[in-house]
Amino acid sequence: MTTPVPSATAAAPGSSATTAPVRQTLLVLGASGDLTGRLLLPGLGRLVASGAVPGLTLIGSGMDAWDDERWRRRVADSFATVGADGPRESEVLRGTRYLPADVTSEEDLRRLLRDCQGPLVIFFALPPLVTARSAAALARVGLPPGTRLMLEKPFGVDRLSARSLNNLLATLVPEEQVHRIDHFLGKSTVLNLLGLRFANRIFEPVLNSAHVACVDIVFDETLGLEGRAGYYDGAGALVDMVQSHLLQVLALLAMDPPPTLHAQELRGRKAQVLRAARLWHDDPVAASRRARYTAGEIGGRRLPNYADEPGVDPARRTETLAEVVLTVDTWRWAGVPFRLRSGKATAAARKEAIITFKQPSRVPDGLTGYEHPDRLRIGFGPDRLGLDLNINGPGDPFELEQVRLSADFGPGDLPPYGEVLRGAFEGDPTLSVRGDVAEECWRIVEPVLAAWKADTVPLQEYPAGSAGPGDSLIGEVTG
């Protein structure tokens, strides 16, 4: 077992003190997988380029029999996608290594840990069940003091397995050293939402059930399966997006103001919201919708039926679009429906939260054209604010029309994966998902998963390149 190196080197008596950078090691388990190349390494490249992790040692490991050269090519190619090709990045490339290993084997894990120097961050770029087996093996092996663990969602495969994983991780390191990654919680997104809500008096007083009719949190994308059947066909849109990302956004939109942005207070406020969240009328059949795409065209690209995609098992009846309606039973939000929806292969990308306000008690006689309620729109790609208002239009001053006031949020210094990596390297859990919150997210969707498994909710279809099936589910369940 290794131990962390000190944060500075001691100077000899009579000499001037010099401070050496802390040499940290990032050990990536599952390094040859898709997630590592597509998301983790580009985020790391930008983080290294920023100078935030001087002296970083990067070690990749996995079942594939790669050598150092092939791994370096993967790292270099991923860094290049974000323009990370400076001297700091070159130093990481020169020192990075790949060590083939069974990440569930105690012997192999001991060998990996012997090659790690300094404070250690372990990133589990693995499926949930393999992550649990690897963590169990590490519990038997033991970890260097101060080790931090980074886990990719989903955290477990249901509430029971999430709780079991949390109990296992607690035997390895304290909760504050467990970083459950949800890149939707990148620092700029979190701070944009909190700044909008709590630093503007005109919004916060009306964000409650007295003024809000409904809230939509939508993440639709034009991409299809894109070769990810190995993971996606076993997860589906509900687990991949709603159970994780969109519930985290809901928590930020619905939580009460924290006194500070310290991790304990911010994560505590999010937990309060999710403990109060449940399906609308506790009815998973009426409050959920599932569908999958059929053949169609998007932007000149032909997509086959999802069921015909390579690697898909049609018998699983995996959904590519999921929609649920929730209520948040707090004083602030009781009675307001929250719709969470995510779909693949839709006509247009739509990544936003929309707060729809109730209509005025009465519009004076003589004003015409009023049709649409006021809406506050918060975009997540690009990060943009929009406010839809009704004003007197040009020409006839008695006729109203809706206009949109818009502004861009300030971009963050790093992409989301760079931000969550920096949190782990700095020992700051603010952007990570706390263990009890991971369990609450499974509790919320478990009735839906059970209803879908029992086939009491029909699996609808929609052509790739369409808007998806039906109208908003909110209108159907609130009638």
C-alpha cells in the first residue's frame, strides 16, 4: 500500500524553502471504453491545460490488451478534440501508461496501486455491476489514505443496489471522498441556476405554486443510438437521463435558498427536494410515457428502427423516449406538476427547463391577441436565458403579442467533465451526488420501472426526426 506524498518538499537547514507541486495520480478503470475517450479525457485535457493539476500522472487500465502506445494515441486524440495540445498536456502524455488488468481481481488491483504515486483519484468508467465488484475487491485490498473515488452514473441499477453500493463505499473512504459524477452538475450550470434564482428579486418571489402553472425539464437530442447499444439497450432513456440528470436539475430548480454554497448546505437542500418528490397522484401508469423511434430521417441522415440497430435486443423493449410527471410536496411547490422528458432521434435538439406561469386573473376588455402565458426558459446547451412576455405589438396598440427577451449565461472556464474532475482533485464534493440522493432518485422512478416491466404502460413509437409521440403529458394527467 502506498501513501500520499507531502504537499511540499522540506528545505535543507539554512536554505530557502521551495514548494514543489503535489504529484497526483488519476487511475482510470475501464480506460478503453467509450465514456473515457468521448467525455472523460477531453475534460481532463482542458483541466490539465488550465494548470489546475500540475504534475499529474495518468494511468489507464482495463481488460483490453492495449499497450502504452495505443493508450497514448487515445489520450492524444481526445485531448486534440478540445485543443489541449500545450506543454502541460504533452508532459501528461509522455508519462501516461496503460496497464491491462481485471479490475475486479485483488491481485491485479494491488499491482495497479503499487504504480500509483501521491494522492490518488480512482475513476470507475465501468458499468454499475462491475463498479460494485471492483469496489468490493478494493475493500479487501485496502486503499492509500486520502484516496478519492469517482463513479459514473447510474449509481447501482435500483434503490437496493444503490444502497448496497453506498454501504460498500463507506468501508473504503468517507462520504466526502466519494464523487458520484453527474456532468449536468458542472459548476457553471449550477451557479447559473442559483444566481438566476437567488440573486434576482423579480424571480424568486414568484417561483412557487401561487404563480407557477407547471415546470418542464426537457432534454431531447437529434442523435440516435450512435453505437452505444452495449450500455443504452440495458438502460433506456428513463435510467440514462431522467433518473439521473433531469432529477438533479429539478432539485436545483425547486430547492429553497441555501445560506451559503458550501457543499454540506447545497447538497442538503437538494436532498430535501428529492425526498419530497413523487409521481403525480402516485400513479405510474397515468404519470409516465415511454416510446422508441422507428426509421426516419434527421438532417439528411437515415436512421433505422431502433429495434434493428446493431446490438439491440428487441425483446427488451427498451425505450428511447421517457416522460414522467412528478409533484414536489413542499410548501413552495405543492400542486405544481413537474414534467421530465428525454428523447433520442427527435426533430430538433431541445435542452431546457421551462417555467410556465399562471395566466393573469383577468385581461382587461379591449386588449386582444392574448394567447400564451409568460414563460421563463433556462437553456442547457447553449446556456441561455429567455423570458417570454406579452406586450403591445406594432400597429394596433390594443393587440398583444408575445416577445422573448434573451441573454446568454457566462460560460464556465472548463467543460462539465473538467469541472467535476477538478472537484475531485481539490477534494470539493459540491458538484457530486450524495449517497442518499442517489437512493432517492431510484425511489422516485422505481414505480415507473415496475409498471413498464409489467407492460401496463404501452411502448409507443415515433418516427426518427419527428417531435415524438403525443402532446405534453402534463395536460393529460392534470386534465
